[in-house]
Amino acid sequence: MRHHYPAALRRRRSSHGRSLVEIMIAIVIGLLLLISITAFYLTAQRGSRTQEGLRSADDGARWALSVMGEQLRLAGLGRVDLSLLGARPVTFDGAPVQGCDGGFSNVSTGACIAAPNSNPDAIAVRYLRIDGSLSSTTDCNGRTIPAARAMAENAFYLAGNTLMCRGSDQNTNALSTPEPILENVQDLQLTYGLAQDADSANVTQYMPASGMVAADWNRVVSVRVCLLVFDAAPGNADVATTYRDCNDAVQNIADGRMRRRFYSSFALRNRVG
């Protein structure tokens, strides 16, 4: 026996079927919109974190370079004695800077490692402690240099991934206080601008410490500094990231940390003035 349904009932069933389909379509569209909004939010959030990390790295690197630059500009500072003959009548003896390729073997003494390598460099900056208008009475950490200490020697180096400075706040280097200048530093590389001789002021070539002999340190008139810093928080960048190191070589990393290098050159004013 065939059943005959009223037209109204058939319409209700057809309408009910269409309503279910429309509801399913609306749910799918809603889910797609939610996924898109979530992806956009996560991308924007990651981009914001990346920019924040880069700004932090930028500010920190600039601060560290300003501290190093302040000390390098004091390098070779001495009292002027007009009774002395010569182009620069300054009572400062010895090399104003001493660099180490691959770091110190002994931070307390500033001695270099025996065999230079590709590890971060180090440098010791020397000048006389002088009261008065020259104002060289504080070290790289802002501590007072003892009046009994004639020569200040501030050493910059990396300890792990922290840029440190051993100051000159005690009577000997070994007793002076090392303090952190900047964290999240991967590399510190230094090259030295050499003049023709100890009485010249114009740079004729740049060399690493490993290519210099003892007499060359009295020819240094400028120092070129490269700091390679990284973002403190992982995951702010794509997993596969490339960057250029302080030797201008392209490096591949996979730890999700942004790297950025910062260069600055500082003239040794007391050598070129």
C-alpha cells in the first residue's frame, strides 16, 4: 500500500533537511573563521614578540657599545707635559690597548690565550687616573679608581654569553670587580686600526690581534668592535633562520632566536689628537 503524505508535511520535511544542511554549513564557516582569526592573532603576537626582542637587543647593544666607546676614547690618556719634546708630549707609557684573539687566559692579569682561535675576543684598555677637568677617576663600571692607582686597566670579555668588564676599582687588576655589561651576546670580535708609526694618526690598515707583534700596539689609533647579540626568548622567529656573523659569513640556526650584529669604530683620541 502506498502512503500519501500531505503536501504540508512533505514541505516541512524538506525544509527540515535544508535547515540541517544550512546549520552544518554555518558551523563549518564559523570554524574556518575562528581558525583564521586565531592564526592571524598568533602571527601578530609572534611578530610583536619578535619586534620587542629586536628592540631590546638593539637598546642593549647600543648601551654596551657606548660603554666600550667611552673607555676606548680614554685609552692612552696621560698628563700633558709641555717640557717634553715630540709630537705628543703626554706622560703615558706603554700600549693604550691590548687585545686577545680568542679571549684571556687569565682575566685577572689580562694575559691572552697562547693560541688564538675563533672564540670571542677580549681587550684591555689603559689610561692614567687623573683628577680635575680630564675626569678619568671612574672605571668602566662607574666605580671610583683608587687615588693610589696610577694606571687604570679595564678589560672587556665574554663570560658565557655575557659581556663583562673587569674594572679598576682596586689597587690591582686581580682584586678589581668584574661586572656584567650586556647579556645574550654570542660573539665579540675586534680589529685594530694601525698607523704607520707611533707618531702618526692616520690608519693604514686594520688587523686582528693575532696578526700583530708587540710593537704594533703602540701604532693602534682606532678599534673596530662587532657585537653579535641574540633574542632572549626562543620561538620569536622561524625555525630555520640565517644571519651574518661578525666575519660576514652566513650562518644557519634552528633555535628560533633572532641574531643581529652591531658594528662601531672608535678613535683613540689620545693617540690621534
